[in-house]
Amino acid sequence: MRSSRATVLSAAGCVVATTLTILLFMAAVASCATGAAARFQLEVLDGREDSVYYSTEILPGDSFELHYTHSVSKSPVYGGFQVTQDGSIQPLYTVYRAYGPGLPWPSDEHTRRDDGALQISHEDELPRDELRVWVSPLTSDRLEIHDDVVELSAGSDEPRLVVIRLRS
């Protein structure tokens, strides 16, 4: 009787071990499939020619910043953005030291940072499919992502349109 009971327990243990192995394998496959689908290419295009001149891989949750010198106040301005799970661009914040045309008027929504700059959050804004930015040699526009710095206004003597988008 003992050997029959031991056989049943052993068989039940094999079924449980096999089931757990299958479940773990399925979870690993699902995780890999999800990770593969969540990769995007951030592309910077010349807005008039629709030609890509910079591209890098980016993942949901990754962030990047656009920096420029304000044309009137001549002070630095930058904005932060984050990639959403569905491949949209979520505005996060704008940081600036001096008010100028086109910048948010200082209000209670601003935070004064330790370095004296003003910061306003944009996390309540809707995500965007792309960013369309006019850049100029006078404003020294640049994109900072990962360890890359992309000079957006370089190579042109005149203002031009730059498009930043994500492609899956």
C-alpha cells in the first residue's frame, strides 16, 4: 500500500513540477514578446524634406530634453519629454531662468529650483505623436538623449522646421 501511495504522490509531484515549468516558460515568452514590441526609434527629421538625419533606439519610460537659448531674453530654456508605453511623447516640464515671449508666465504652478530656475510641470498635458520645432542658428537648439547631443540648428544659416517622432 505504501508503494502505491508513494507512486501517486510522486506522479502528483511530477504533474505540479511540469505545470510550473510550463507556466514559467509561458511567462518568459510573454515577457520577451512584450519587451520586443515596446522598442521604438526616435527620429529627427528635416521638416521640409522629410528626411531623417538622426535616429536612436528608445524604450517606454526613457526621456529626452530639448534645449535652446531664448531669442529675446538670451537665457537657457529646456523641456523634458518621456516616451509612453504606446509610443507617444509625453511633455514633462519646462525649465527657464528668465521670462520671455512664448514661455509660461510665472505662477503658483511653478517651482523655484535650487539653482534659481523656474520649472513648470506639463504632465497633465496630452501626449503627442510628434514634436514640430522651428530651430535657428540664433537659438542653438539641441536634443539631449541618452549620452547623445544632437545639434538641431547646425548646418543651416536660416530657421528651419525639425520634426521629432517615434516609430515602432
